[in-house]
Amino acid sequence: MANILHPQYITNEAGEKTAVILPIDEFQELLEDIDDLAAVADRRSEPTVSHEALLAALKSDGFLSD
């Protein structure tokens, strides 16, 4: 899903943008995206598991039924 931002800008006397105003829901979505990207970066070096192995583990732990 593409995020569409609706920023408003505060400018100085010279017309240069100095700050951004975002609707709170868009700001919160950006914070969630940053958290997600940080989690991905932190886990980048972890080993991967195949989809089949994940399904088997979930089934053996009782989280999925056959």
C-alpha cells in the first residue's frame, strides 16, 4: 500500500521551508513504518526459514491445524 502524505509547510520570511505539518494519522503511520524498518534491519542477519518449515513448526506447536 502506498502512503500518500498531505504535508503542509511552514516557511520563513524568505519563503524557505523550515518545518512540516502532517495530519496525526499520517505521522503515526510514518512512525510505524520506521519501527518496521528498524525491526527488519535488526533481524537482517538472522537465518531464514522456509515456508514449509514455518508451517510445520506452527502445526507442531498447535497454532495451525492440519
